[in-house]
Amino acid sequence: MVSLSGSLLSSLTVTNAGSNRFTRFPLYNSKMIHFRCYKRKKVQRKAVRACVAPPPNLGSDGWSATKFNDPSKSENLSTVWEPEDNSDVLIECRDVYKSFGEKHILRGVSFKIRHGEAVGIIGPSGTGKSTILKIIAGLLAPDKGEVYIRGKKRVGLISDEEISGLRIGLVFQSAALFDSLTVRENVGFLLYENSSMSEDQISELVTENLAAVGLKDVEDRLPSELSGGMKKRVALARSIIFDTTKEAIEPEVLLYDEPTAGLDPIASTVVEDLIRSVHMKDEATVKLGNIASYVVVTHQHSTIRRAVDRLIFLYDGKIVWQGMTHEFTTSSNSIVQQFASGSLDGPIRY
Ligand SMILES: Nc1ncnc2c1ncn2[C@@H]1O[C@H](COP(=O)(O)OP(=O)(O)OP(=O)(O)O)[C@@H](O)[C@H]1O
């Protein structure tokens, strides 16, 4: 099942719960999202688990974590090191193209997100970073190229029922909370709508998840009563909450679109550390949503340094550099050098 959760539920949620499927159809107005239509339809759950048959030699959570720690092999795009074993690839973009009218935004973008990875997507403004996140999340379809979710090609958008075994959550830059709902209702939204949990159970879980992101006694507040950093933390709590009455929790890939934009340096550090903390894959943190991997679009150096291990640099519609985070500031790639230093001189033109 591909289930979009967390803050993405603000825009669209498709959850296959038994034989009932709940589908919300969003209307976009920039990054503000409103539900205009709510439709419930019955679908047959298809036998699609075969596409996610686990590979041999798994870790305790069902997947082997790949180590990306060979800096000598990842300095240049042409020599980037790729493990030969693809059994732990959760998401793959293959030669993705996307245009908006005459604007050719993505022009052949290919990369993989493996189980256990913390990946940053960086690059100049308008280069298509948010666009690629939306394509991964299934909110936008590529014009050309494919997206594979756990080895299975996605056909169409989010309503695709053929993909199973991975939840994908998108945490919007704006936090995208429902203004008229309380923090409790925002965080528990998916569970109120789609689970058989009682109100008390959900309420308890909401409090637990809020505590996990460092928030206490805010359940009854409205988003307008929160600071920007608190809103982002509420959005994070919403993205990691899950139905604890379910026997198996599917792993989730969380996509963060500029999670620290607009925050002061200390609030940024808090959010960066939270992003890390919900990712840890031990027994204790399975309680926090089983976040297998995450992708962060960011401009902030602190977030690059603190929250991700591997970087993908997008420029002019293509990936022009990939490497480990610690290589970013020492790269000999002139585009990366200019971006890292913020210089006006160099190949990047504004
Ligand atoms: N739905 C859309 N319709 C038309 N143009 C769009 C749409 N979505 C994005 N664009 C355009 O595509 C380009 C890439 O947008 P995108 O938001 O992906 O860039 P970005 O790299 O995330 O930028 P930033 O770093 O400034 O957030 C921009 O020029 C934007 O105006």
C-alpha cells in the first residue's frame, strides 16, 4: 500500500483500510490546500504484496540498511558509488522529465532512495526540488520517466492501487495545518478518519507523539496560537503518528520540503534533531512511525550538515553532483563551490 500520511494528508490521503477506501480530492491554491470534495468508495484490496517480497539477509525491521560511507567513491557524478544490491531500494526515480508549459524543469533526473538513508536535495531556487518531491509522493506525474516504489513502477498518481508496502509522507514547508482544527484534531486526523481506534486511544497517541516532538499541553490550541517552529513540530508529529492497533506497520519514507525555512537557528536545530530522532530504527522508535528513510529539500547549511548524510544537487533540470554531506564544502565541482560559498561568480546565473 502506498499511503500518504502525515502532513500530506492535508493535501490528499489514500488509505486502503480493509475493503473501504477513503479518497480525498484536493484543490491546490499554491501551497494552501482545501478539501472540496470527499468521496468514499469501495474497492477490492488487490493481492499486490508479491511486489514487495523481502530480500534475504534482512535487518530486524525487514530491511538491510546500506552504508553510504565511502567518500572516495562519490565525489563526482560520473563516479558516484552505487551498491550493486538493489534489494533495499525503496524509491527510484528513473530519467524523470517534467515541464510546466514552456518551462522545462526536470530533464532526466535519476536517483535511488535506499532503506536507512537520510538524503538531502539541494540546488538553486526554482530548480525543481519541490517538484521532484511531489513526483515521488505521487501528487504530480512525470511527463516522461518512471518512479518505482519498492521495485514496482507507479502508474498514474496517488490513487494507484497497485503499489503496496510503503507509506510516503510529505511534510510541507508551510506545515499545512488545518486552521480550524485543534492541534489534537490535526495530529490525529488520519486516525479519526481511517482507523477503528477510539477517541480516547487517539487522544492518548496524539499526546505521545506531541511529546516526541517536544510539545506539551498544546492539544487544544488552534494553529494560529502556535509559533512557526511549533507548527512545524506539529506537522512532524502528524507525519509520524500511525495506527497502533494494526499488526504490521509498513515502513515510511518521509519527504520534508524545507522543514527549517523561516526558523531561527535554535528552532532549526530542534527540528533538524527531531528529523533525525524519528528516523532511528530501533524498537523504541518504531513507536514513532517506522520511518525507514527520509528526503529533505533544504537551502539551509545547518540542515544540510545536521539532518542528512547524502546530498543530491539539482541544477538546470539535472543532477549535477552527488556526494556525502561532508564532501559538500570541499567539492571541486564549480557549481557546488559557488552554491556552498554563496558567491555571485560562477556557473550558476540568477
Ligand atoms: N504547478 C505548477 N505550475 C506551473 N509552474 C510550476 C508549478 N510548480 C512549479 N512550477 C515552476 O517550476 C519551477 C520549479 O519549482 P519548484 O518549486 O520545484 O522549485 P524549487 O527548486 O523547489 O524552488 P525553491 O528552492 O525556490 O523552493 C519554478 O519555476 C516554479 O514556478
